[in-house]
Amino acid sequence: MHARARLAAVTMTAILALTACSGGSTVTDTPKDVPAAKSTPKTPASKPAAPKVAKVGDTIALVGAEDGSELDVTVVKVADPAKSSDEFTAPDAGNRWIGVQFQLLNTGTAAYNDSPGNGVKIADSQGQQFTSVFADITAGPSMGSSVTLKPGAKALGWIVFEVPKESKGAVVQFTMDSGFADQTGEWALS
């Protein structure tokens, strides 16, 4: 009987530890510095404006897991389809590449040290999600597989995704800490 009680106690402790560690992930698609809708004496605000959803060209402020870990992430451009920069690599038959150019600006007080490609996903209009692939494209230089930025420093580069030819890219997501931070930024691609 003692073994059962011990097993139950260990199981309950594990469940409580997992519950405590799940900090409640959030997905934000609100661009940084979006002014709040105001009413003026001449134009009263009768209904609130629809919230602006981040799209290509917009910046989202993200926070990492560690104190002082903060980035402004901008989806700068999209190349769809993206073309290989050499004759040796290509998407598999029936697939195409989509390239997304990201700019990362360390706005925190701690150094940013991560592999940005590990924390990105693209989703199509049906909800299928795809992770990044290692590929160099003609649109420009790739984002480094390991990026280290002191506070105030920037990184700019392309991250490539392989998707079926018939998929329509709908959103791209970026999460700090190789995808393990609690906050994810999301940009509409169309």
C-alpha cells in the first residue's frame, strides 16, 4: 500500500509542477505603436475601430523567458515563391519555398542569443503549419542559424519555409527562445 501512496504523491507532484511551469502562452498580432482610437469634439467615436492586425512591414514587440530579454520583430518582406540561389538545392516535387525576411532589434537589457529559425512557423489558409528549412534564396542573405545581439543591435535575414504548391500562406509566427517563450508574434501574409 505504501508503494501506491508514494506513486500517487509522485504523480500529483509532477502534475502540479507541469501546471506551474505552463505560464499561459499568448499570441499577439497587434503591431507596436498602434495609436489608440480617439474621439475629438468634431468627430465623436461612435464605435471602436477594428484592431489593426500585424502584416508585412509591421513590428511586434516580444518578450522572452529571461529578465531583460526583449525583441522588436519586423516581417520586412515575403518572397513567394522563393528561388534557390544555387542549382543544387530545391524544394521537393510538389512543393515550393516561401521566404520571409525578418528584422530583429534587441530592445531589452540582456544579450539575445538564439537560433531564430527554430522559433518560426508559417501556416496556410487551412491551418497547416510548416517549420523552416535550411535554404539560401535569391531574395537575399539568410538569417544566421545562431544570432547573438547586444542590447540595441539588429539582425536582418531571410528564413525559408517549404510548403505544398497549392497552399496559400496565411500567417507567419515568431517565438523567442527557439519557440519556447510564452509570447508569440503573428503577422498576416495577405
